[in-house]
Amino acid sequence: MVSEKEWNEFVEEYVSRVFPEGSTIENAMGNRFDTGSRKLISEPSKVVVSINRRSRNLDRQIDSLCYWYKLLYDQQSVLRVDRKVKAALR
């Protein structure tokens, strides 16, 4: 489990650098299959949402974000979803 303190530090050090114009972070409950124990695990999770124009550079930065999260917190995986949307601030 990643503590709230660890998560906040990760957001400050990594997430805010990848998404300097902002992001939304939501608390969620996740289910994942643990390959080691071969059991379904339910645990608190975080969802980071950011709307940006796609670019190769941003794509690499997001991949790096996933890599560092897995490495620093000994996670098996990070879910990444890319979706084309129409968005506007009004």
C-alpha cells in the first residue's frame, strides 16, 4: 500500500511535472489480480485525469510516470487509458 504521504510526494515530484497545467485526482477502489498469490485483491487506488493535446513528448512523459510509480512503490502495474475527447473551459 502507498501511504497518503507517499502519494502526495509522488504527485508533487512527478505528476505535477508531467501535467504542469493541472490534473484531477480521484480516490477510487480498485480490484486487481495479484500474479504472485493468484488472488483478486481489492485496494484503495488513485485516478489521475488530465486533458492534453497528444504529443510524442507527453506520451513518453506519461510512460515515465507509470515506470517510476511502479519502481518506487513496488507495484505490478499501472493502468493507462488514452481517449480522444472534445473539451473546453467555459
